[in-house]
Amino acid sequence: MFKQLSDVTPGLMKQQYIASDEISTVVFLAERMGKPVLAEGPAGVGKTELAKAWAAATGRELIRLQCYEGLDESKALYEWEYAKQMLYTQLLRDKIGATLSQAGTLREAADRLGQEENAFFSERFLLQRPLLKALMNPKPVVLLIDEIDRADAEFEAFLLEILSDFQISIPELGTIKALHHPVVVLTSNNTRELSEALKRRALYLFIDYPSQESELRIVKMRAPDLSHKMAEQVVQIVQKLRELDLKKSPSVAETVDWAKALIAINATSIDEKTLNDTLSVILKHESDMQRAKRTLLNPKQGRDTGAR
């Protein structure tokens, strides 16, 4: 845990995460208030990396739940290991047979078997998924619920109890409360509107693409072998591309990948050939690449074809 607000920014910096004052303040308040953080913004701006850096900076284990359409409680919370239960049943069949043989009626046999349920529905056979693992962990953890907007609204509603009380109910075991309240980071790429109930339970944080100055700092930190002049050129081009009407704008991670790619091919400048050869590192659609080339190599033509 960060002891004071002034510790947050340098702590995250040691994990190669450059945090704004707003990000550092929200991180500090989330720890002090015991509230989840809902980080929204475009894909690839560092929302997931924030959770990773936060965990590393505070010495916590990172537990990640990747959300997707159709995600349900069994995949996020727990499952019973039925194969293991069946194996134990086979190994203990003689003992079970001896117990049931003493029963005079079917009802009595059922009652005797019911008394042994704890032997087969215990933590021994419980397969912990990320949510339960975060609650039952003997040490504080950072729970990353990544891309919550991809999950169904029903699953989002299911999360509300956990985020409010940090406990869950398992019919066979009863209520399980968190040994330590996890630090929770939910990320969203804004593919759908999240509920007001979820937002009320969290501290809200919007993370946008970084400024040119901040992105330059990131590139120089993550790709230190790239010259300052080349780093400036990389960032200037990426920032310009984000102004275009693209299907997918370059993420910060892709900016860093491009910088590393230029180092790998020993590029000394981003000329027309280098641009043509490496543009696919940061753009993932052919139409985006063609628009980018028109804009970067023939600015007038780029303006005439609708680039913004």
C-alpha cells in the first residue's frame, strides 16, 4: 500500500508506468477508501498496464479476469471438480458401502449419505476462478476485471454484491468473506454503456491517449536505444495518425512496438521506404494504411480524400 499520495507517481514510475496527477490521486484514494477503480478510455492507452504496475509497485499478486460475451459465474467465480469427486467416490466405495449397509431403509441410507456431504463438497474439490481466488487469497491482491464492457449486463449485475460486500455465497459451503479486501481495477473500452449502479460503487477514471510530451517520455523509457530525434519523429507521426478518421487508431503499446521495430532494423530516419515497410506495426487495417500513406507522403492528397 502507498503510505502517502506523493509515493504513488514515483512508485508507478519504477514499474515503467507514467501516471498523471489524476491517476495517482485516484489510485491513492482507492486504497484509502477501499473502493474499486473504473478506468475507461480507448483501447491501448494503459488501463490494463495501470493494474499491472499497481500490483508490482505494492508487492501484490495480480489476479486477472478477462471478460467476454457469455461469461458466467462458473467461469468467473468457482466450479466443482466433478472428476476429482468421482475419483474419490471410487476410491472410497468400500467405506461408502459399509456405511450404507448399516441402514435399514432407503430413507435412512439417504440420510446417512447426506451426513457425509461435507466429505465431497469441501474446499478440497473447489476449483477457484479469479473472483473467488481474489477473495480467498491469504495476502492482499490486485483484482483486474478487464474489459467489463464486453461481458453481459447480467454478469455486471452479479458483480455488484462482490464489489459492495466483498463476499460470495456458495450453497454447499455458506458465505465466504474476503480475507483481505482486494484492490479492484475494472477497465472498459466504452463498447457499451455501463450501469449507474456499477459506477456508483467505483472511483471513475478516464484515461485518454497521452499528450505528445508524455508519449515521448514513454517511448524513451520503453525503447531507450532509439535516438531522441527518432523518438520525436515516431511520436509526431503517431499523434498525427490519431487525428485521421481511422478504423483503429494506434495505441501507446503500438507506438512503443514501432520504436522497437525501428531499432531492430537499424533505421536512422523514417523516410518513405521505412514508413512503407513498417507502417503495419502500428496500423492493422489496409484502408487505414492507405489513408495514412496518402496523408504522410502526400499531405494535399490526404486532405482531398477526407482525412481529418
